[in-house]
Amino acid sequence: MKIISDIGIQIPTVYLPKPGVDLKKWAVIACDQFTSEPEYWHQVEKIVGEAPSTLNLTFPEVYLEKPSSTERIQNIQSAMRKYLDAGTLQPREGLIYVERTVAGKMRKGLLLALDLERYDYTKGSSSLIRATEGTIVERLPPRMKIREGAALELPHILVLIDDPERSVIEPLHASKSKLEKLYDFDLMLASGHLAGYAVSAEFENKVVAALRGLAKPETFASKYGIDSKSPVLLFAMGDGNHSLATAKAIWEKIKPQVGMDHPARYALVEIENVHDDGLEFEPIHRALFSLKQDLFTALQSSFSANFKYTPVANADEMVKAVDKAHGSNQVIGLVGGGKGFGVIEIAHPSSNLPVGTLQSFLDPFLKEGGAEKIDYVHGRDVVVRLGSQPGNAGFYLPGMSKSDLFKTVILDGALPRKTFSMGEAREKRFYMEARKIS
């Protein structure tokens, strides 16, 4: 186990499926996707059947509130031990360079482990590894139940670096013909292609040197035009914010008993460069289910004179109005809620981003019983379909520029929760690699 403490990383021992395992059945999409679409997960179950699969090692959140959750967690932990004992998973030490091609775009990543001692998800954090959005602490306990007692972690966490010179990950792409290929296969359900390469010692040293370059206080301060004494932000959360927060919460809970050299001190993640041409930031929309109060009246009451609503003919007109909006007023699309399709304008907004302004309304609306539940969904088609169902409503939100992320987090702190997504649902990370945490 190699630790590079000054930049908060570990060179991990990674477990991969043994030769002969059907990787298309092995690799399954992140558990926090398709949470309002159980039919997707039914398809996954049919594809996997009885084959070895990460489906048996993870907990799709579509089932998180089901009464059988305790039994499911026990089955997951049993499957982890079974795969380890049977040699289904086999270890290798070192970084892994990853390429994911989906929808005509290639995203490049690097698998490593982050030191949870260098990560703080609380508001106002100035740690080396930071959350980019608000962490809902109440969401951690059910996720902690899954990780507690687990032999393995399987990451869907994507963490960003701000590397405009493309010094860390991109040289691995240029030299991948010199690297050992570990896997190379098509993913299930039209989710593209995945390939992974072992990073040799020579390139590992170059990666570490490049990360150290990004972490130099003078380089950091010059990049963002800030004081040279400002704490460095090297790793910013992209996807999987609550998964990394769960790992941190477990570590804080157990470290008095296990000591500082325990494997749970670290969390396996994939890092990506925010400047990667294949990486796109997508908005995360909101869907409300089983409205109990008049949504439109509540919106008018909350925003009063700053609220304006314009009906439109269809989803295309709504999307166009939101995506083309400019000026000081914030524009949000509304689907359903008794109104068909329309566009909301908010003057003198309470947040710099429309998502923050909307969330400031949704939180009290839900707390007061305005709807049965909320979900955070990817893609215009999903929010339109869910919002159009009787008794539901959907909010279509604009995206944010990925180039603004690091400076916004450095200057303003964490963004409103569920502000952006790194790609749409089918572009999310698939579980492939594992790491021992106990």
C-alpha cells in the first residue's frame, strides 16, 4: 500500500474479475441512477441472471426504501465474501487508466484512492478534497448501513481536477499502447464501451509529479487570482457526493477503534479532468410525485411579485425558452402540476443559480406535505414523462458551465445540492473495480 500523503492519495490494490467472467454482465451502472424507473433495473436483473455481477455487490437505490432492505444488505455482504473466497475477484496493485466511450464521446479517467483525512464535506470546508454541493446528512445513515461490515467498496464516485494543461491524465491516453490492457468491452443497455489499462511505475511517477504541480500553492493562487495563503483545492467532487460522504462518516466512526493505518481511511474513486472534451455537465431536474397541495398557488405565494408564468404549447418550446434564457431573471420549465407546459421567471432571485432558487421553494413545500416525494432526474425526456403523469409535476432546469465549477466552489463554497451531473443517466460510471475496506 503506497501512500502519497502530501497530495492525499493512495496507490490502491484493486480487485478485478478473473478471466472468463462475462464483463458485460459484471459491470452495472451506478446505484443512484434510474431511481424512479424500476423497469431499468428489472432489465438489468434479466441480463445478469445467475452470472457473477456487481449487481450482487451494490444496492440500487430504487429499492432503498423497500421493507427487504436489511436482507438485501446481508446478501450483498455475503456475495462479497463469496467472490473473494472463490477467487472471482483477483488483486493487483496500481493505478488504472480508464476510457469510457458513450454517445460518440470519450471520457478519460484515472482510478486511485483518496485519503478521507484530507476530505471535509461540511459547509465552508477548505480541505484539499471538497464537496461541490451541499451534503444532506440525513441521507447518510441508510448508506452507512450498506458500507458498515462490507468487505469491499465499489466506486461510482467521480472526482474532478482542474488541469487546463492536461498534464495528469491525458499523457496516459497518448501512451496507452505502452500500458497493459486490463479490460475492454461493451457495456449493457446501450451505455457505450469501457476499457482499462494498468499504469506502470514509470507513468505512475509522472502522474504523481503532475498532481503535485497542480497542488503547488503558488500555481493554485495564480490560477484563480486569490491569495497565495488560500488553502489548495486539488480534488472537487463530481458525481457520488453522498457516497464519499458516507465513506468519510464511517471512517470517522471507526478510526478510534482501528487506528490510522486501516484501509477504510481511503476511498476508491475515478478522477477526471474538468477540461476533458468528452465531459459535459448536464442539469439535474426535479420531479414531484403525488401533489397534495396546489403547486401553482404555492409558487405564487412563495415568490409573490417576483413570479411570472408563461404557458407554452409543448415540451420543445419549454426547453428552448429555458436553454436560451439570458438576463438577470432566472428561467425554469414547469411540466404538469395542473398546468401542462410552461415557463417560470423569477426576478430578484435568492440564489446565483436557478437550481438554488427553486430548491429554496421545494424544501419547505415538501416539508409542509406539498407532495409525497421528490426525485432528482437526468434528461429532458424523463422529467417530461414523469411530470406529465396525473398528480405529478416536473421542473426543467438549465445547466451550468463546467469551467465555472472550481472558482465558484473556491470563492462561494458548495453549490446547491443536485446542481449538475457529469453526463446523463446512461453515461454514469459503471461498477467494475473493487477494493478491500475491512
